[in-house]
Amino acid sequence: MTRPVRIAQLSCGPEYSGIQHEIDEAARQVGGEIFYPDVALKDIHRDFAKFGLDVKSPDLKLTIARAMALVEGRVEADAVFIATCFRCAEAAIVRNELRRYINEHSRLPVVSYSFTERTTSGTLLTRMEALTTIARRRALLARETQNGLTLGVDSGSATTKAIVMRDDQIIGTGWQPTTEVLKSAHEVIAHALAEAGVTRDEIQAVGTTGYGRFLVGKEIKADLIQEELTVNSKGAVYLANRQHGPATVIDIGGMDNKAISVMDGIPGVFTMGGICAGASGRFLEMTAKRLGVEITELGPLSMKGFGGRVSMNSYCIVFGTQSLVNALAAGSTREDVAAAACHSVAEQVYEQQLQEVDIKEPVIMVGGTSLIEGLVFAMGELLQTKIVVPPYSQYIGAVGSALLASGFIKDD
């Protein structure tokens, strides 16, 4: 039996908030085991002084000492989970500093999370799955080329995509809105196979990702069923030809967003979520509908406007829509409103999630929203860098799945 992945927990407050059992359960479901690094009292005093971050909480001082024990090799772990209460500003500072410290001084994959009393194991599951994947499958994630004939399927919350690849070339694609999960998957697979001119029997390996990955993976007998954090980051650096050195991947999705720090093709620090759909692709879809254009037309429209003329609050999708309606009623142009909506989403992603990762160039945007020019432009302005949008960026999960699935092709 494969031993559990040892996940070192650095935290303050989950036991008081009543969610520690949720953290333990999420880890258990993906073959992980939560443990607290052992440190002595003298280590706490020494490491706290050495780290140089003046905090008052004894629990946070203990957390700092545990982090230093991991980095210095006094305690062994496979991955690190940092969790602090969203209400505590001091804890937020410590969480971010420890995330950066561990990432810069070790090869341990790290995820940080700001929890509430309502946090559940389901909320944490994808993050824990990504941690265990990186720990177990580093060699697979390091692969740089796709070989053989493989199929990748991304069963997302808003759309379902399929890609057929042969020896590092994309030869077939399929895309459609997600309705019935299995029905949508079968239809995009059929389209991708037809475009590629191959049959399902010829496919040598299959990978699935996205919200429906388990259901679809079981249905089509996938060789690889993988969460989207590792798959999307791998697909992004692969398509952008940035598999060596650092990179930052941003994926603004229909329901949640992902920000991932990658080094040599391996994700190191990542965050996902979003406080409200106002900071997601869903808000941009609603904006396009209200402006009377297709979502594919929102990008060109936004590039003709100036968002600074419109006050937009997309922190909440309800208030964001209200701002949109009010702006149009006050005489703002559709172009200015489209630009303001793109800037608002980019700003919320920047404030809510990009503070949780170290932004290193190149910055790669993927997913369907990467095709909205105004959003890419707004993100580039906020980060003061040129954003890379690789070819087939809207198929990123399917491409990453097809790429990684080729590692499961059996030699004849």
C-alpha cells in the first residue's frame, strides 16, 4: 500500500473554529495525512527571534517555528498546508510571509488558505488533491512533451472541452457549454475525434479534469483523473513554451479563479476560489448579455472604451450588475461599461488572490476569459507587465490532461 502523503499543517485557530476535522477529512480523501511538526520550547524562542517578524500571538510564534523546522530539515514533510482565520490581520501577514519563505527556501509544495467557521472538507478537497499530486507525481508533472495519441477532457462548471493530441500536436478539439455532464462530455469527445480523424479505439491514453472529472473519468475509463490546479498550470507553461524557469498562471473561470506560481513546470504555491462570482467569468457573461453582445464580442467592445469613466463594484455579482445598470441609465457608453467590467474583475482577482502568490514573469492567462482582450489588458495594467495568452488557451485543462495522460501509455 502507498504510504500517505505527509502534509505539515501550519495554522492558527482551526481547532477553535471547529474545522480541524474538515481539514483532516479532506486530506484523508486524497491519501494525505495531516501532522503538526514537532518543535521544542527553546526552538520557538530561537526561531521566532531569527525569523524577525514581530507578532504577539503565541500560536503564530509556534507556527513560525514549525515552518523553520521544515525548511531547515529538522522535520520531514511532503507538502505544507498553511491555514489562518480570515478575521485576523496579524495571521494573514504571517500566512503570506511563511508561504513566501517556504517557497523560496525549499521544494515543498505549499497552499495557504484563509478559513471561516463554514469551511468544509469539500471546499478544501481540490487544494489537498493538488498537494498530494505534486508530492507523488513530480516526475509526471515534469514531462515536457506529449507522445502517442491521447485524449484530454475538461468537464468544467460552465463549459466542457476535449482535445486530441498526437506527438506534441493538437489535431482535434471539441467545445460546448456544460449542460448534462456526461452528455456534454460525450459530445465534445465525438467532435474532437471526428476533427482529428481517429476513433476512440485508437486513443492510447485518456485524462480528465474539472468539476466533473470523476464522473466523466469513470464513464470513459480514464487513465488519469486529476484536479485542475496542477493540470492547468502544466498545460499553461506547455502551450506558452515556458517550461523552464519561473512563471505565474492566472485562470479566471466561470465559478472560481486560480493563481499558480510555477517553477520549471512544477506548481509550487497556488490559490483558488474567489469571494463572489463578481470576480469571475460569470460576471462578464452577465455584462455581455446586458450590453446585448455575445461574450466573444465583449473583448473588442471593451478595448474601445475607458473604464475610468464608470464606477463599477463587482465584489458582489448583484452589486456589480446594479453598477452596470446604473451606469447605462446615466448615459455611459457600452464601450466604457465593458471596459469598466473587465477592469473590475481584474482588480478583484488581484486583491483577493494574487496577493497569495509571488508574481513572477512571464504571467500566463488561460481559460475562456483569456480571450477577452479587455480583461487581459486590465490585468496587464494592474501587474505592470505584458500578459502571455498562449494558443488554445481556452482548452487549457483538456490540453494539460492529454499531455499528462501520455505518461500512462504502456509500452508495447
